[in-house]
Amino acid sequence: MNYSNEQFEEFQQRLEPCREDAELLWDVRDALFMCAYYGHKKRQDIIYLIPGGWLLLFCYNYLRDRKKVRGHDEGLFPKARRHFLILSRRNNHTGRMNFLLRKERQSSNWTAWCTGPELADGVKSIDQDRLHSIECVWCKHSTLRHIFDTVKLVRLLKRVLPDEINSTQWGTIRAYLIRFFAWRDFWGNQITKETEFVVTTYEKSEVAKAMFYVAKEKKVPQRIHWVHGLRHASLQSTLSTELWCMTPGDVRFFKKRVPNFCTPRVKKNPEALELAETIGVLDPATIDNQMPIHFLFLGPGLETSYTKEMRMADLAVIRKIQLDLGSDISFRFRPHPSAVERFHNELDEANIEVEDFSSRHLHDDLKWAHAVGSSWSSLLLDIQETGRAIFWVQAEIRNLGAVDELIADGIGIHLSHLSATQKLRTFLSSRK
């Protein structure tokens, strides 16, 4: 299996028989799928090949994280009715959370949590006394009981998925479940019957999944997962009461798939408007007769369903554009933070001329750009608010992130090996 929409549907179909014996496995099936099929190999994965190696690695990581948690006094954490969980410094997370937190300034009954003290930099707009780091706090709640419960659940999983998951993937799943149980106990102390609202931007994370799990058990009426990226079928496995999506197409897709207690709805990313205010809306008149046209290309992350074969086929489209249009277009390549080296290597392998491999702030790159392209990136949906032309660079139209539906709905222009040159010439001529 790989981390594709189709494979998730198959995965959950295989998993459904477990519901009678362990409903929890069904509730966290999106996270189990992520553990097994998302990400990349690490040097330490070789330890999983040793009998009992997963437990050795878990204990090592536990002791490492335990050092970071010293000094946390949970007795000082305030009880609140509204909880905001901040998981990442990346703009597509902090932009959403900042928007919500600014609305709480006049209220006194809320708390913001972040998974590391460095995340405070992304939410400077709020009262820092209300922002609490819970970095590695799970360690203080982890018990032997969690290990025993995890072993029991994995034994059940192996009955329905005997061949699809290797030792490394099983090790990752075990570690996830143990941490999930620990976070569940943490949130059990923070979320009360008076809690009315919880929200975050990535439900698969152990800390977030446990928060939603406890909130559902305690019947918290408003549980919001504000989706921070393009669609993936695994998002249907939600414990939220509201799934805030980026496009009407996502709402149509999830409406048929989410639990009865959940309502999908479109929620425009507020950062899109802030981005337009910050970098300015591009007036086509300002680039009339300006050559070359500045084209910013966004590199992909570590999504395993976007295979190397696909990546190289899509980069071949960029190579053809360079050969056909030459100096009429100036490219700048911006890597995804999770795959900088791989992107650089693959650009080289594709014989693409790279005069500018950017490490600048995103705003600087966008100010420079007249057009922005990607094989699939949710950032393009925000960028269209700034007046820049957006292009989906795919050798063939794919359903990754539902880009196929976006193209069909007229959101962005598809550039393939056959069409790219003509479409870009049309774009260039409209600017002359």
C-alpha cells in the first residue's frame, strides 16, 4: 500500500472488522494509515528489524523526551472552556489559528496550547500568558498499562492486516498508540464537562487525535478540524463536529463520508487575505511588456503517494518549458521544508537549469513572482488571492489533493508536457 486516497479506502475497509472488538482502532484509523505509509525512512529504522527493537527505540525516545518535559507544572495549567491547539510554525497552520485567537482577545475563558516553546513566535498576536507549551508532556502520563494495551491492539490489527505492514511500520504504529494513550490521559485532566470548544489544524497528530477523542467522550459540542492542506481521503476519519475545508469540492467529497455527527463546510483560509495585504495584489498592468516573466515553482513534500516516477515526469514539463521558452521565463525554485535536498537532487537529475534555489522568506519569493506553479500545493489556493497566475504542473491530470477537480472548476491552469508551451505563450502574449 501507499499513502493514496484509493489505498486509504481499502485500508479502512480491511480494518472495519476490528470495530466490534476495538472501536478505538477505527477512531484512529487515519493516524494508523499515516504511521504505516506516510513519511520517509530514517537511519534508526534498522532497530525495528531486531526482535523487540521497537520497544528499545521507544524507550530511548521516551528518555530523550523526558528531559524536555522537566519544569512543566500541570497544576498551573488553567481550566478553560475553549481550547486552541497549535501544532506547527508553518504559515498554513499559524495563519488559521491566529485568525481565531484574535477573536478571543476580549474573552477570558480560553487557553492556547502549543507542542513546543518555539511555536510561540508564530502567535505573537495573543497574550503570551495564555499560551502554554506542552512539549513532550505525554511522558509524564505514560504508563506500562499503555504498552500492554498497545500490544493487545496491535495483535488484533495483525489479524486483519497480516501482510501489508512491515516491522518498521508496526514499530511506528506501536509508538503512536502508546503516546496517544498518554496524551489521552493528559487531555482527560484539561477537558471538562464545561468545555465547549476545541480546535486544531492536523487531527492525525497524537496530541490532536487524543484531544478530539477525549472531547468526543465528554460530549464537547464544538470540535473543529480546520484542514490546512489539499484533500486526502483519510480526513474522513474525523472525531470533529465540523470539518472546515478549503473548497466546495472538498465539502461535496466529505459530506458522503464523514460520521453523522460531523458537518463539512467551506472556510476560506484567512491567511490568503492577509497574504494579499502583505505582499500586495499584482496588477497585470505593472508587468506589461516586462520580460522575463518570473515563475516561482514550489517543490513537493514527502507525500509517498506522489512517487518519484510522477515527480520526474512533472519536472520534465518544467524542462520542456525551459527548452521551448528560454529566457522569456525566469524560474525560481522553492523547496518544501521537509524535502529540500531531495528536490535539489531531482532538479539536477531532470537536467533543469537552476539559477535560483530559494531559501528566502515565502513573502519575498511571492513578491518576486508573476506566476506560481506546483504539482500540487494548497498554497496555490491562497496565492490566487494575490493576483498571481497559478499553474498545476502535472504530466497528466491526477487526483492527488483533488487537483483534478480544481482544474475542472477553473481554479488554476494545467500545464502538461503537450500543453505547457502553448498555454504559457498565451500567458506571455497577454502580458505584452
